[in-house]
Amino acid sequence: MPAVTPDLITHVDNWLDTYSTLSPADRCDFINQTLDYPLTEDFLEDTEMSILIAELEDTAGPTAVVPLVEKLRRACPAFHLQELGYVEDIMLAWGLFHDDPAQIATAAGYFRKDPVKFVTNFLMTFRWLCLYQKRDIAIEQAKTGYPLIHASPDIIHGVESDLSEFLIFGSM
């Protein structure tokens, strides 16, 4: 596998060409090496880094992707927040499957930062929390998300009904 170099990072097309020739495992290593460098917003957007990581879940598996998302969170926090709809559902699913309270709380917390922007992911992951009976976190999601989603003129009225019903029926 070729090593990531600063020169390769400055030439996005070359980086993408190299990436496209790699196996799924090598792609994970390549992204991992890349995230060790200070990356510009343009590089992250031009490579569609969050999408590349999300796509690796299918080929390399979630075990390989979880460390990449954790590193993306640390290395590129602003980009991660802007693109979390692509990767945080992986993290929440991983946390729920492994019953990892810290991972569940972290991933759910990211979705609470902007439930309107990521409404589809927010509602899907809210349902997962209910399915896995993570009531306390589901309550936090519903209390945070409901008023913002309900008041948003950009979202069709009624989309938030799962949240309101959960809060109503949960209090009975």
C-alpha cells in the first residue's frame, strides 16, 4: 500500500486515484494515515471523506470503520459536525449492538446538536433507541428534537409525531 504524503494530499485527484486502487482494508489504512495530516475543508469536501468512510462499512465492516469515525471526530471536528449524517448512525448502531453506553450517548448527542438538519437520521436513530429500550436517551432525543422539528418550516408537519407520541405515552 502506498504511503500518504503531504504531496499526495495537496493533489486531491492523485489521492483519489490512489484510493480507488486499494482493497477495503487498505482503504481504511489509507484514510487513517490521511487523518494524521492537517486537512483543509476543501480536501475533505473534494474527497467526500465522510461518504468514503460510510461506504467502507459495507466492504470493510463496522469494526474497521468505527476507529475512522472516532479519528474523524477528533481530527476534523468542524467537518464531522457538518457531515455527521453520513457516519454517526454507524456509531450509534455499533454502540447499540455492543451495548456501549458511552458510544450510544456520544452518537445520540451529536444528532441532538442539529436535529432539523439531520432530521431523517435523527428520527431513524431515535427509533433505534426505542427498539433497544434506551429510554433515557430516547427521552433526551425527543425533548430536544420535537420542538425544533415541529417548528421548522422546512420539514413537513407530522414528521415529528413519533417524538411527541413517545413523550406523551411515556409519561403515562
